[in-house]
Amino acid sequence: KAGVTQTPRYLIKTRGQQVTLSCSPISGHRSVSWYQQTPGQGLQFLFEYFSETQRNKGNFPGRFSGRQFSNSRSEMNVSTLELGDSALYLCASSVLPAANTGELFFGEGSRLTVL
Amino acid sequence: AQKVTQAQTEISVVEKEDVTLDCVYETRDTTYYLFWYKQPPSGELVFLIRRNSFDEQNEISGRYSWNFQKSTSSFNFTITASQVVDSAVYFCALSELNRDDKIIFGKGTRLHILP
């Protein structure tokens, strides 16, 4: 069974640019959650999508957005990049909504560097 | 608001020693889940355990054990006879099923097992 796939794995952008990250969940999983991981802040919740609907959103500015497609694949977008957006962005999938199951399957992450 | 505190940022122990990772949580909800995840150097978070708020029984899985105490709002994780392969960052997490309905992670404890 294929795991959670995130692309791209690494990317470098400059301030002001925008970026789109992709996440393909495990087949049959309808929930996709996104987290930002930084050394100082640990894992911070960005948002969760379930069956193409955003279920929940963390405390991030509107520059961070996402969506989920009918095949459960999800994308997140960050516009007007800032230096502080440099982080590892993790995607996790689950069969049920994340909080109801807790057993999230994580991808390897997309490491974004903003120069 | 829900909160997870892992006061130990980094711990180093010699192989074969026992080690306990602390986790303290805050919640106003009576129905919640607690979790532990492991993030090895390769980067991919791996689910270890889930406990619900109504089940305070301790759990043992091989060398791993978990102590859940509602009276002190703690969910501690002990590794017995540690091994080098246990070196990783360990995250404690919480979800409130009746409120925020999202999984919030602590900042993690980096565990070094020295040979």
C-alpha cells in the first residue's frame, strides 16, 4: 500500500513569491491535514480537509490556503512568501476526520526555504 | 484552548537505560484523545498510540509503556532498556472531540540514545 506522497520534497523560493505544495493521501483516506514544522514551534496545525471540505483551520494568516480534490489529493498554497515561512510542511492522511481517529499517516514533507 | 506541553526539549541517555518522556495537557473538554508520535531522523512521523479520556489504563507494548493520569493531566511515555534505534523526536498530541476537533501537537522531545 503506497504511503502519503508529498511533492516537491525540496524547494527554494524568494520573498514575495508564491508556492504550491501537493499531497497524495493513502488510497481510501478522505482526510488530509497539513502541518508546519519549525525548530522553534514544533508542529503547528494549518488546516484539514475531508471529502473536499475544509473542516478546520489553524491560526495562520490568509496567505496560507488549501484545497482538496475529488480524488482526495490536496494542495496548499502560500502566497507572498516571507522568510518566516521557511519550514517543513507535513501532510497527513487518515480514513476518518483526524481528531476522530488520531492515527495519522504522514508524508516525508516538503522542505521550503525562503530567501 | 487545548494545549500540550512537553517540558523536556532534549534528553540524552546511555543505551539500555530507561527513559521517561513527559507530556502535560490542558483541555476543557471531557471527551478527548491523547497520542504519541515518533519522528526518526528520516523525518516521517509514525503513530505510536492513542488513548481516549475515558480509559486511564496504562498500556504496555514491548519496551514502550504509557502512563495516563487524568488527575495530573499527564500522559507520560517510558522506554525501557533503550536502544540506539529509539533516537528520535517524540511528540505528544491531543484532540478535543467536542470543541476544536483538530489534533494539536506538543513541541516534541528530542531523545538521544548514546551507544
